[in-house]
Amino acid sequence: MKKTLITLLLTVMAVLAASDAMALVAVEGRYWFTSFDSKIRISNGSSDGTNLDPVGDLGFEKKKKFWEVRASLGDASNKIRYSFVPLKWNAAATISRSVVFNGKTYSASTPVTSELKVNYHRLGWEYDAVDKLNNKAGYIFDIKYFDISAGINAPSAGLNESKSMKVAVPTMGFLFQVGLPYLINISAEATGAKVASDKYLYDAEAAVTMKLAAFLSVSGGYRVLKFHFEKDNNLGAFTLKGPYAALKAEF
């Protein structure tokens, strides 16, 4: 799926670049200061898994920083957008209760090392229905792709279990921007989808941006990402929220 997203992105970018319309390329780097809340449950065909709190049960960091890269290509009204943020937590701890993970029982007082990785890709289209005097309003349609893996290793007990899950979610949402004096603007966007009570996703942010030069701007904002997916008695649910700083170049 990841290769399909990248291939589609490159194809669309090539078509836009070859068209007669003037294309604007934007590249943005971000640093996100997150607070993490999560629940995971890893089952197999023979037994149910234990609901785990990675922070409370496994010792994951609740506060952690992550980088993100974003890119877009398009004209004033239509843009193809791509973003990628690699999320990773790991810890060493002695578990205080017995837990079942992927069909194996890890007894209380067992030393374990654990890891959770979430590679988050977004590929989409932005349509700005209004774009005038630094004021914007429009729509976003995209595909969000999560490549998730989790594992717990307990060498003293001879246990080393892991499981992966890949989820692609089509979403839609909106954006707006209000221009202010001194080359400052306030913007917000939100996208999401709810398939059922056990399958939903929301990603929303708001920011203040200042232009430093004709092609360079700096932003500060706040973002909330909420993901919940259950299938075959497996659960992947997390909420990431916190402020971010960004630097964006346009060509």
C-alpha cells in the first residue's frame, strides 16, 4: 500500500508539472511535541489479549517529540499533498500484572522490553473554493495510511511476540485561513472518517503563520490526532495531541 501511495503521488506530480498551469511547490518541516494516550490489545485465534496501556503498563514515554515532512504541488485552487510522520515508542520495564499478548502470557514481575511503531502517511487533494487576499476556505480529500507494529520481548521467560497491522482510511474535511496585518495569518484544518463505533479517525490542527520572506514562512500551532480501530478482537487506539513548530518553503 505504501508503494502504491508513493507511486500515485509521483504520477500526479508529474502530470501537474507537465501541464500548462503554473505549479507551486511547497516543502514543510515540522517538530511536534506530543502527549500520548493509547490502548492496545493483541489477540490470536486461540485466546483474547489483555487491554494494555503502553504508558502505564509498559513504561512508554507520555511526552515525546516527533518530526514530520510535508510537500504539496499545485496551483492556487488545486493542490496534491503528501505528509509522513514516523511515530515510535520503546521502553524497558518490569510488568506489574500478568498480561496476554498475541496468545502468550507474560507473568507479573517479568522484565520486558517493548516497542510500538506507527508510520503515518497522508496523500490527498486540496481544493480552495475561496482564495483571495490571503483568505482561504476549501476542502480536503485524502487517504491516511497507518503501518503499525507492536512487540513485547521477555528473554528471561523465553517470550518474544510481535504483531503488525496496516490500515488505509479515506477521509474528507475542510480548511480555512484568515489573513491579518504584518504578513500573519490564522489557519485551521480538520479531516476524518467514522466507519463504525469501533473504527474512526480524526486529525485536526490550528496555527498562526508569519511570512519571513517571499518564499519562507514559520508557524506555531496545535494538533490532535485520534485513531481507533478494532478487528478480530485486536485493538489499536491512540490519541496524540500537542503543539508544533513548522518551517515552510515555497517555490
